[in-house]
Amino acid sequence: MTLKNIDSPANLFPQSINCSKMKYLATIIIIFIGVFKSYGQYTVEGTVTDENDTPIPFANVILHFQQEKGKTPKGEITDDQGKFRFSKIQKGMYQLEISVLGFKVKKSDNFYLESNKTLNFTIQEENQALSEVEITARRPVIKQTAEKLVVDLEKTEMINSSLQDVMRKVPGILVTNNGISVAGKSGVRILINGKTTEYMDVETLLRDFPADNIAKVEVVEQPGAEYDASGTGAVINIILKKNVKLGTHGSAMVWVGEDEGFEYGTRASIASYKNKLNWQASIGHSRPTWRDDLFLVRTVGDETYDQVTREPYDPVNLNIGGSLDYYLSKHHSIGIGGRWNSRQSDRIATSRTVISDSNNSNILLSENTFDRDRVDFNINPYYEYKTDKDRLLIDFNYIDYVNDDTNTLSDVMGSTVDFTDRRYLQDGKYNIKTYRLDYSRNLSDDLKLSFGSKFADVNTDNDLQSFEENESGTGFVLDPETSSRFLIDETIFALYTKLNANFGKWSFSGGLRYEDSKTDGTSIFLKNGVMTTEINKRPISKLFPSASISRKITEAIGASLSYSYRIERPSYGSLNSFQEFLDPFSASEGNPRLRPAFTNNYQFNLTYEGQPFFTVGYSRTNDEIFDLIKQNNETAQIRQQAVNVENFENWNFRLFGPLNFIKKLDGFTGFIVNRNSFTSASHDVNLSKWNLIWFLQANYKLPWDVNLEVSGNYGTGALEGQIEVDWLAGLDFSLGKKFLDNKLKVNLGFNKMLNRGFVGNIDYGNGTANVESNGSRQNIQLRVSYSFGSKFGKKKSKRNSSRDEENRIENNN
């Protein structure tokens, strides 16, 4: 009976009727919802022209919603015909605002939108020069986030001379004879517009790179997933100015100075930003001078070796650069940039070593002649797609770098210690190709998703030919036993993804990067009379996470916590097994068995009104790459070689404070407390030391609008690798003034007024040495620069193509 009732069509039919009704009702509801949702959505469109009725392309059009304060406005850019269009706009009260560089801002009256609306605008060109409407500040705008410290230099009154001067003005960065350190930690990587500079000479880069080309400096201590995982120290990203003004403009600069002799340099640049096709070009030439000194007193058995080495530098640098940008439309652009750098350095390092015991004394006099030619070429084409929500960047970066060195080590008349003169010819070729894709999308005002990929292909070829003086002393003959060739073939493939989110007072950033690298190092050398080839393979596949979270505690105080996992791959130079002699008793050599180092970084920040205030950082590195100095008591030689030590730990505490509470004074002062600790059982290394650094970076407005800039630092004893250093200090200041409506800038700099380098001691394990590594002092430089340029004038009635707008210019930096 039950089965019959269930199978009966009479019982089933009403259920099918009900199902059909429900489907019909659901369809009606969906249609109704769609109609309701579309109801009240309208379009706002129009055209923007100038007083000659010529359409204005690439103008900013902002639609403000007047009924809800704080609501994010909508933005559009006019097309080639000066037209704009907003779609799906809800009913309400609105106002339109039109802006474009070189024209007065135009605002509409408030209007109530309840149907499609067309509004046309005629805007007027400004009569003022661009420089008259720029807003300037006496010091750079500094903002600390969980991931990085951003220093905006674009609209400041600071009259800098070089990248080195800019670095001295960034809180927490110290520039000393030993290079750049951040919070007392070395291993800093410098990028230019996100591109590596590892193939460039850092000393030349710091001294010669013009400060007026720099828009921003980003100090990234906790690099996110979008950055290469390479490097255990901070990343300093130099962002160059681009599309600063409309029209054709440029600058010329010349500087002269005195350091280790007369020095000079000059630079000129020109740019044109008028139409869809924009370009810029620059050329620079310089010959700076400086000197590095080494004083080393050590014992070898019963003898004392007292060595003094003086090494002057006066390289000749020439660089040429340029770029082209073409805007296909308001969202699409393509471009290409390139640089060519040449550096020639001919110098002679002189060494004097007194070897004495209780009964005898001998003297070793030697000269080390260096002839180094370095040329690098870089080209970087790109494609970019950009809207308010999306950004896609595809680029290719090609680097060709050639380094040819000739090094001759010879004795000098008067030396009582004999040795055989030697000559080394080292030719190095580096070829780097990098392919990159980056995409980001603003899912909402508070949510952003990014992902990308990178592939790098690196090939290096270093050929060392070693020569020894012949028996007659009239020339050199090849020594095949100490000659060798070293090649590297490396590929690195990376994928990353990253999420940025804001939740009220909270902000979060998290990413994951995957890198797969394959490095083959090939050594070709003569071993026991037989030509031998050895290949060291180093494949690495690893995930590198990074994350940060921050919260606004009060209106002024914010806190953040961040983490990153990093890798430090050995430099190509450190993998070479070549030896480089400073004098017959001291040399450095490479290590093809070096392994990469891996670091866990943690950091906590407190900020006050967005400025750096208090920071605690901790990092732990496995297989730290460490410059080990050893002494051979049988040959009396000391060698420096990069090795892996098992553990390295760093603690650092930072306290920063602004100086603007003093009238006419701007800048920062602060303290850095740092602890480095190296331990290695295999190399018998157990070093640990705390140190304190005080720094000052200040700007003061003197009478007659003269700007005084001062940077100084003092540090207690520190640990620089194996060297335990005593106190160190530095002091630099400059005077700057602007003339001729700020077009002419004059800067007089006094550098290295107090320049105490590394004075300390080295423990070899089988002996100790007192060491001082110092440089020249009291450098003075006078720099004069003149800016020229034009802007679109009122009489210009026709525009064949587009005009750039300011916001887009800044975003493309």
C-alpha cells in the first residue's frame, strides 16, 4: 500500500507543480533584484578643453560624493579627445574637480544626480612658473612603516651633492671608511629603481651619483616577497626622479675639491616631457681623489712585523645614461632606459715593513701597481599597464660588465729583504639577464593583492694569468701553476605573492617567495702538471616567508612587528680562488667552497606621527659569510679569505628623536646599541661585543637664507668581523644657498673633518696584531649647479598628443 501511494502519478504531480512554481518565483526574485540594483545608477560624462577649444588629454577628473564625508572619491583620466566618463554612479549630491599640470584647478558647482549628466569644462593655463607653486620643505619627509623607512627628497630645500651626502641624512644609516651600515649592521645592498648595483663599484657610486636625481630613498630592513631573497642586511632602494616637469628642461653641474690632491667633476642632463614620447639624457665625468692607509703591527715567532701601506686613488669615471617613455594611451606605456659606465684606475700602493727581533732589523720596501679598467653597460626595456585598481609591469634588464686588471708587485731600491717580482693579469666578464613580471590589484581601498615572477641568467668568466720575474730580471714569464680560470653559470627562478590589508587601526602585510637557483662553478687549473677541471654544483630550492603587522595605538603613536627569512649567496668575486697581494706578506683569496647563508630577521618598531622613534631588532644567521684572517708563522704571510661560520647573532636597539623643537633647526639625533656575535667550532671563532653609536643629522637656516647641514657620529668599541675596533667618529658639514629664483645652487662641503677609522686588534688564534685602517681627511668640495627649462606657455594653441599629469609622474618614479 505504501509503495503504491508513493509510485502513484496522482501523488507525484502536485510536487512537480510546486517545484515549477518555486523556480518561477526564484526567477522573478532574481530579475527584481537585478532591476532594483541597476535602478538609480547613472553616468556622468563630459569633455575638458582649453581656452582655444583644444581637447586636453590625460587630465585628472575627480568625482567627489558630497553627502558622505570621508568616502573615497572616484577618479578618471581624459582620453586623447579630452573626454571622460563615470559609469554606474548612484543617486546623490556630487562635485567634479579637474586638474592637470600647467593649468588652474577647475571645480564644478555641487549637483544632484538623478539622471545621466553631461558636464563640459574649459580650463585656464597658469601664469606662474612651476617653481613658484612648488611646496618645499627644509628637510626630507620621513615616514616609517613596518617594512621600510621612506625618505622623500623630491621637494626639499636640501642642497646635496652626492648619494653619499644623502645617505648621511637618513636616520640610522652610517657612512664610514668601511662603507654603509644600517643600525650597525653591514651587508647592505644598494638598488637603483629596484635594480641591482652589485656589478658597480660602491665607492664610486656613493661619491659620483648626483643627489639631484634622487626622488626617494627606501631603507628596507624587512624586505617583502616582491624583493629578491638575497642579502642578510638591509636593502637601500634609490628611486630616481622621473617626469618632474612638463616642457624641456635640464641642469649642469661642476664641482672642484681637495682631498688627496686636486679633484673635479662635471655633469649635465636634459629632459623633454611634452607629448606621448618623453625622453631624458645625462652625461657625467669625474676624477675624485682619496687615500686608504693600513698600519699593521704583528708578531711572528720572535720577530715583529711593522707594516705601513698607503694606497691613493684617483679614478677617472665617465657615465652616460638615457631613457625613452612612450604613452600608448592613458593606461598603457612602453619605454627603455640604459646606462654606460667606465672607470679607469691607475694607482700605486706603497708598503714599508720593518722586520725586527732583539738583535737584527730588516726593511722590506715594495710597490703594488694597479691598472684597472671597468666598463659596464645596462639596458632595460619595459611595458606597463596601469589603472586605479591594476598595475602590470613587464621588464627585461641586461647587464654586460667587463673588468680588466693588471697588478704588478715589485721591490723598491733600499729594501734589504729579497723577493721575486710578480705580475697578475685578471680579465673578468659578467653577463646578467633578468626577466621580471609584477602584477598588483587593489581589490578594495583596504585590500591589495600582488604577485609576480623573475628569472635571472648569470654567466661569469674570470681568467687569471700569473707571471714571475725571469732570472735575468728583465721581464716576466708565465707561471702555469698559479694561473687559473673560473666560470660561473647560474640561474635563479622566483615566484612570489603578497597581500596587504587594512582593518581599521590594524594593517597587515604578508608574502611568500619561492626561489629555485642552480649555480655551477667551474675551476680550470694545472694540478701536478695536468690541466684539471673541477665543477662545484650548488642547487637551492627554498621558500622565503615575510610578514608584518602594525597598529595605530593613538593618533600619534603606532607600533609594528615584522619578520623576514633571507639568503645571502656568495659574491661572484668571493668564489674565485684567485690570490690578490697587497704586499709580499699579505694577500686575499677567494673560496669556491663557500655556502650561502640563511637569516631569520625580527623587528619591532614604535613610531611617533609616522616618524621612527624606537626599534628593537634581532637576527640569527646560519653559515654566515665571514672574512677570516689567518697568519702562517712559517712563511710570515697573512691571508684573508671568506669562510662560513656556523652562527651569527645580532641584537640592535635604536632610539630616534627629531630636532625641530629648536627654532630654525630640523633633523634627527639618536642612539644605536648593537651586539654582534660570531661562533664557529670549525674555524675556532668565538667573538662577541656590544657597542653604542650616537649620531646627529641636522639642518639649520642661517641668515641670508644660507642652509647649514651637519652630520656626525661617535661610536664606542665595536666588532667588525674579526677586528675588534676601538672608538670611531666622523663629522661632515656643508653650507648651501640658492640664487636666481632657485635656479642656481651653490654648495660648499667640508667632509671628513673628524674621520677616525678602524683602530683595533686582530686575534689570529696563533698570534695577535694591532691594526689601523684609515683614510684621507679634511676634504673640501665646491659644487655649483644651474637648472634651466621651459613649461608650456599660454600661447600654445595646439597639442598633437598627450600632456602628462603630476600624480602619474610621481607614481612612475
